[in-house]
Amino acid sequence: MRLRRLSVSLFGALAFICVVLATAIVWLFLTSPVTVATAVNDGEISPLVRQLTEVLFETLRGLLRYL
């Protein structure tokens, strides 16, 4: 029974992380399409990752502002 609860909790946490990352990627596609197109064209992922972390950081900062 304990393993079942752990697996459900782990699945929930993983699903939440996936949803947050997917939302951030869609937001990045909508707000900075030039960066995404350049990163895909050049094959270099570091600008895309940098922009993604900035989006996640700004979102977290905005959420913490309400607390």
C-alpha cells in the first residue's frame, strides 16, 4: 500500500513538472519566436534553454509576489 501511494505521488509530481515545462515552452514560442527559430536553425540549444529558464524564473517570481 505504501508503494502505491509513493508511485501516485511521484507520478503527480512528474506530471506537474511536465505541464509547467510544456506551458513555458509554448509561452516561449509565442513571445520569442525569433530566438526559437534561430536556435532550431543553428542547432544550438543554449539560447533556447536560457530563454526557457528566464520564463520559468519570471513566472515563479510572479507567483511568489502574490504570497
